[in-house]
Amino acid sequence: MKNLSFALLFLCSIPAFAEGKLSDESQAGVVITNGNSHTQNYNVASITRYAWEKNTLELKGNYLRAVTSGELNSLNWLVSLRYERSLKDFLKGFVSETLEGDQFAGVMQRYNTDLGAKYFFYNTEKIVTWFGEAGYRYTNEHNTNGLTKGYQKARVYTEAENFFNPTTSARLWLEYIPNFTLPEMWLLNAELSLSSALNSTFAVKSAYGLRYNHSPVILSAQKTDSTFSTSLVAKF
């Protein structure tokens, strides 16, 4: 897996010598209340892509933090680097490296290395986009209880977006991660969102997300986490 990580770092230098297209999609949501209750919720995310010829390099990150009456009660984050290569018009291969953490779920740091394929069922711009991904994942996890362990996994993912008109769309994605090392430790994640463009650059996005962990690291922790967010999205 170390060789795969080194390969990803090497791929970062390719765009410096290749002529291509750079794009970015960032979103931010902030909720602050004072008076009878004091809350501060922050949610930011960003996806930056560089595409050249049949290649795409993607850098993604997100950060969620929630404080109530001065007490931190939610904190999770993710950073990932991904390389894709078009094999056919409807098929791509990919490799990625992800670092994530969720303190209140008992995960200090989780390293995910992925290798797989991406298949487009429909790919009509501004009408319908639907694709699926499947591949192998190796996870190295450092938990808040001091334990460190590696897991052999798979990852199955699908995402569909439907445009009701040129400015409004709905998106649904679903991710299933079985664990071959410890079968009871499987994960299921999903999100449904609605986006409405304000102009050619900005849009408003409302999303409801679910994260299910069948066997949490902290035995007393809830198996299901849900979030509802409204964010301002900027595309460049």
C-alpha cells in the first residue's frame, strides 16, 4: 500500500507538465445562535479537479464542527487524493488515498487506499447522470482507545443526479463498505441533496446525510449518525 501512496504523490506532479482544465466546487454552511441557547455549527467542503487528455486528478476535503454551550459535540473531517484514467467513454479506472477522522465515533485517524473502476450508466450533461463504482479497499485505523488495526475491505458506490430544469437538480448517492477482516464491521453511507443555482457561479444546496456503522469502536455510541445542512456552493 505504501507503493500506491507514493504513486499518488508522483501523479500530483503530472499536471505541472500537462495542459488541461482546472475546476473547483466549494461549499460552506454556518449556523450560530445566541440567547437561550449558544450553538456554533460549521460545515465546509471542497473538490478541486485537474483534467488533461484522458486523466483526472481530484483533491477533496470536508470539515464538520459543532459546539453547543461551549462544549464540542461533533467533529469529523476528510482529505482525499484521487487519480482517474478513462478507459472507454463509459468506463474509468481509479486509485485513491484518503485520510479521515471522527473523534466522537472513536476514530482518530483512518487511512483508506482504494483501487477500482467507475462505470457510467447514463451521462447526459444537465439532464441525467448515473454511475457506479466498485473496488478493493485497505484500511489502517487508529482509534481513540489506542488500538491500531488494518482491514481488508471492498467498496461499492453509486451516485445519480437528475436535473428538473437547467438550474435545479437532485442528487442521491449510496456507499456500502463490507469488511472481510471483521465481517460485523461494515459501513453504509448515503446522502440526498437538492441544489438550486442563483447564477452561473453560486447555488444553494440542502442535504440530508446518513452514516451507519454496524459495529462502532465505542460500544456505547449510536450506530447511525445523521446530518441536515444548507450550504452556499461556489463553482469555478
